[in-house]
Amino acid sequence: MLAVALLPLHSLAQSLKNSGTDVKQLVPAGWEMIEDTGDLNKDGVKDLVVIATPNYEAKMKKRDDGYVYNFNQPVLAVYWGVKGGGFKLFKQYAKVIPAREDEFVSITPSLDITKNGTLEINLEYFISAGSWSQPTTSYTYRYQNGDFFLIGKDVTELERNTGRTVETSENYLTGKRCVTTGNISSKKTKDAWSKLPKKPLQPMGKTLE
């Protein structure tokens, strides 16, 4: 049973800062956050990507046993590194990372800025009721033409009751899709390749909403 949490009130005026020397200066105290650094725009300076989840009281709920659910909308922010130190906000993306909708499905995001400057956003889902599926989705973005564009998507699904696995990999630069099926009880897998319809690369913010 859920009850409204009696948590400290946090002003809705709280938001990510436009500039700062480190992530602690950029993200309000008390917000959940993960971050990674790397050179995204190829200027030789490390940039910063942050996924920050507010702790606004209206979107927090507490169970009878004290566990608190956070249903606030996470924000993904990209900061360009400044020569000499610090970071300056490039863009905030409000709906790239899905918010938690109920107590049965948890979403755990992670970030990775690769050595070649692409941004990987990973979303791991855990469904505690109503499904045996345990999917993980990874999105790969590249900075070009003034924004981040989706160049690849990988989905891994595990059926916990049967052990069956399905991995779907889509490369929007080559226009190819590969579906690999298998089972955790065996090393044998089967690949099925196909072509993707030709479409313009989609900018961040129009792919995960």
C-alpha cells in the first residue's frame, strides 16, 4: 500500500545550473544523479553529461515499510568543457530518460562517453509483476550539425522463466538490423540480418518520448 510521503518540501525553482566547476555545483543538493565525462564535440576538452532526477515532494511516495518511490521526471543535461576548467550548459533534454510510472517497473539508467566521442545511454528495466521479461535498451548518439543524433539502438531481452534471450541491434549509419536469439543455458545463438528503411537521423529528444 502506498501513502504520500511526508518529505521535506523542495522548491520547484530548483534547477540545474548553467555553469560551474564540477557536477556538485551544477546539480541541486538531494537530487539523484549519475554522470560521465569525455570529449563529445572534438575540441580537445572533456565535456560532462548528467542524468539528474529531482526530489520534488509532489512526485515522491512512500510505502508503509518506509521505502520511497521517486516518480519525478529525470533531466539529461550536456555541458561543454571550458578551456581552463569548468563546464557550461549546452542543452537540457527533459524527456529523454523515462520517468518511473508505478511501483512495479523500475528503470535504472547509465551513461558512457566512448573513446570516439559517442554518447551511450543505457536503460535497464526490472518488472516485478505482470511480466517475465527483463529488457535493457541502449541508445548511441553522436554530436553533429549542432545537436546529438541517434546512430544506433540495441535491445536485450531476457525471459526469466524460460532463459530465452533476444538481442536486437540497429545501426542507423549502415541501415542494418541484426536479431540474435539464444538461451542462457546454451552457448548456441542464431543471427538474422535485415535492412532498415532509409530515414534521416533523429535528434535527441525525438526518439525516447
